[in-house]
Amino acid sequence: MKKSVLLFSFLSFFVFFVFAQKPTSITHEIFSLYVEDKVINMQELIGFTNQQAAQLKELELKYLLDVQKAETCWFCNTDKRIRKLQISRKETLQKILVRDQFIKYDAIENDRIRKGDLRVL
């Protein structure tokens, strides 16, 4: 009886300690660096405001972390969940960017046009 109580208390302490840690990981840092670089390059090419850039950084980082979480989920339908995330991201992008900016952003991201000076004639 004493052994089981001791074992239970040790396991509960371990679980509490693991969940009390601040969740910073290497992937989070890499994703944040990637997102920052991507948004800065897009801002130079497209020319959106700093406020839009901050919103895009937050959106893109959240999207990458959610996709990674969906890919590592054991009991989830990964394809369906990722499609929902893509649709949600695209809708939020359309709310943040002006239509012309969104079209350019989407075209560059999906390699439909070359990266370079983008001007509407």
C-alpha cells in the first residue's frame, strides 16, 4: 500500500512538473524565424503596412504550429484538419490584406509568378 501511494505521488508530481514547463521548443523558434523572414520579403515585394505585417506574422506562425500539431496527432484525420486550417488561413489573409495585395501574396507563395518588382499597370 505504501509503495503504491509513493508511486502515485511521484507520478502525479512528474506530470505536474512536465505541464508546468513553458512550452518553447526549437520548432517554435525555427518557425518564428522563418515567418519573420517570409513576411519581411513579402512586405518588400508587395508593400503592405507594418500593422499588416505584424498581423501576418502572427497568422503565419499560428498556422505553422497548428499544421505541425495536426501532423503529429495520432487520432486525428490529418488531411481533413490541414484542409480546414488552409481554408481558415486563406480567409484570414483576405481580411488582413487588400484584394490586390492578397492576389500578389497568394501568387508568390504558390510560385505562380516570379519574385521581383510587382506593379499594377
